[in-house]
Amino acid sequence: MTLPPRLILGLDPGLRHTGWGVVAQAGSRLTFRAAGRVSPPSDVPMAERLRLLADGLAEVIALHGPTEVAVEETFVNRNPASALKLGQARGVVLLAGAMAGLAVSEYAANRIKQAVTGYGHASKDQIQAMIRILLPGAGDLAADAADALAVAVCHAHHGGPHDR
């Protein structure tokens, strides 16, 4: 009996743009399913932006039916106000997966870059290029969406059994 593939939703948190990408994994084979961004308008109050982010992620989860979620951990930001805002968006991202009843895993940026490019300090351009190679069909994506797919690829490599 063949098991259905794991559907991994990778998320790259951001308040302006949260990238998302869905990858199917069957054994060691990864297949691109979908990718995009949730981009709440910046001219509405913070609480409304966070609600719109949560609603957008709930729509992505409902539409693509992932079985697991992987999220990029927040890097340290020199600007405390920016770090706080990013932290609020990241909280919404983590909560969206948990509210859907999905297991949520987190990965450091260097680990994600290492998993995708073989180099823990790869540039965004290098990540985008490798995503195009690893996931044919993904095409040219916004950096946020490519980063989200990289999170999903990292989870596929490091996030538990591949034979589910």
C-alpha cells in the first residue's frame, strides 16, 4: 500500500510579506505544489494587519491541506521596533499552523540555507536559483515565496520520517 505524500507548508514570516510554499514529499522525492505571499496592507492598524495575515494563512491552509508546517526562526534584528513587529507576525504564523491542528517545526536561517544550497550563508539569489533546480515548476518567485519553499525543503530533509 502506498502512503499519501507529506504536504509540507513552509513559511517565511514577515509583516509586509509572509512567504508560503507547499511541497509534496513521497519518500525522497520532492514536488512543488504552490507558493505565494500573504501581504496585508501597511496602511491599516497593526491589529488589523495581524488579523489579515492570520486570515490569509488560514486560506492557504484550507486550500492546500498541508499535513505539517515549517517556519523560519527569527533572526536577531538591530532595530528593537522592527524586531518586535516581526515577532508579532511570527507569532501569528506559528498560531495559524497550531490553530489548524498541524505540527509546527522551526528552523534557523543558516540550517535552511545549508539544506538548500550546501552553504549556511547563501544569498537570496542563491536560494532562489537552487529552488528552481530542486523544484522544477516553481518558476520565478518572489524572494519571500522562494524562502518559504526553502523552509519546506529543509523540513523534508530534517523534519522526521520520510516514509509517512
